Amino acid sequence: MKVLLATDKPFAQVAIDGILKVVSESGLELKFCEKYGSDKERLKRTAADVDAMIIRSDKIDTEIMDAAKNLKIIVRAGAGYDNVDLEAATERNICVMNTPGQNSNAVAELAFGMMVMAVRNFYNGTSGFELKGKKLGIHAYGNVGRNVARIAKGFGMEIYAFDAYCPKELIEADGVIPVENPEKLYETCNIVSIHIPATPGTRMSINYNLLNRMPKNGLIVNTARKEVINEIELVKVMEDRPDLKYVTDIMPDDHKELTEKFAGRYFTTPKKMGAQTAEANINAGIAAAQQIVGFLKDGCEKYRVNK
């Protein structure tokens, strides 16, 4: 059986070596389709005879799935999987998995780097604020959220969290204060770090109503997905609230407008980079290979994300 490493942006060599080791020791063959850019036909040709596929942010749609007649499993090396057509995969009896937790510390550390930069006024030489003693709200208390809480304790912050699916007892066990709804989180906290996935229920859910509840000098940090932000209402609330700041590692569609209107209050990285560390790159890639082996050899579907 064949495993395709379909990555327009290749893994680091040490990660590739680890993936190859896992795959070859299990008696599987590893194929590569790297740096294919806009050449979708190349990806389709390479995928034609494979049983499994490891991807990063690569878009896998019906065309790719139909070209890969033997495809049984796709593993997204990372947490987010909105680049895969889950419905199409289910229709074709293809299992889709992600690798939760492998990038969590990298994303959490980035969130804090952005927080420090923002509260220090983007290092422009003016007087800013300290994180110590501030109230931090964690919107979604999953793997990344837990790492954010762990780091926040070292900064001496007062930590709150909202998660519709995480029992409050588990949140409390970490020394974090659970709140009953997003509204309470935003109106309580000086800083909110967003970690919700992009789902039909969360898309554009971070809106004027939530953001306008934040205390004076509020800071929103988004290292989740840009789709969860209602960008039109983000612009409106930042116009109405000159004290608010927004930082993200997912460039908004309204980047130009935000840059022009809110200099010194808005920052984005050029591309999504929460998981862009050597450690996360290695961990996610090897985990993806291990999950494929587990599925093909033993039928393990622990991290399946489609029905």
C-alpha cells in the first residue's frame, strides 16, 4: 500500500525522515508530491494509486478524491481540517483525521508573543501595559487553550475560559475560572485569546456584540481561523472603540482597510504561522504517519473528524 506526502509547502527534512521511518517500517511505500503550486493535475496524477495521504494546508476536494481511486484515509498534519471536503470524503468512504495536540504549544507560544507585542504598543517606544494581574479569557479550552492557560500562570494572569463542550470541573481543575457563555467571557476579560474551530456554528460568531463588551483597552488575539471573525463588524467596533486592539496570524480579507484605519492597533502575520516551529512540524508529520499505519493495519479511527 502507498502513502502520499502531498505538501505544497514541504515538511522539514527531519520530519520527512521520521515519516519515512514510520511508513517503511510498517511495510508501506511513501510517495511525494511537494511544491506543486497551482499544478493540480500533478497532484491528481501522483495520487492516482495511493491508499493514504498526509497533507498540511493543502486543499483536498472532490477532484482530488475522484482521481485517487484507492484512497482510504487523509490525515491533516495539524489541528484544523477545513481544507478537506469532509462531506465528499464521507460519500467516498474515505476517513479523514487531524493530529490534535501536536501543534498546541507552538500556537500558544505565538499567542503570547503577540500579546506581549500588542500590550507594549508594538514596541514603538511608548508606555504600554503588563500582562501580570490582567484577566485573560480563553475562548475554547481544547489543547491550545490548555497550553495558553499554562503559560498565562507564569505571567501571573487571572485566567477565565469558556468552552461549550468542556466540563467546568476540568477547567477548574487547572486553576482556571469557567464562565457560562461567551458574553460573560468578553465582558470580564482584558484580553481574549480565540481558539474555536471554524464550523457552521462558529463562523462569523465573533461579532460586534461580543467585541464591544470588552473592558477599556481590550485586546483580541486570534490564532484560530479568520472565518470565525465577522470582519465587517470587527471594523465597525474598532471604529467605535479606539481603545481596542486586534492581532492575528491569519490575514483578514479586510487587511488593507484594517491597516489603513487602525495603525498601531492592528497586526497580522503575512501567513498562518501558529504551527510554524521545527518541533510542531516534526510532531504533526510523524503523528500523521503513525495514524495512517494504525488505520491501515488495525482500523484505528481515534482521530477521525468525518462521519
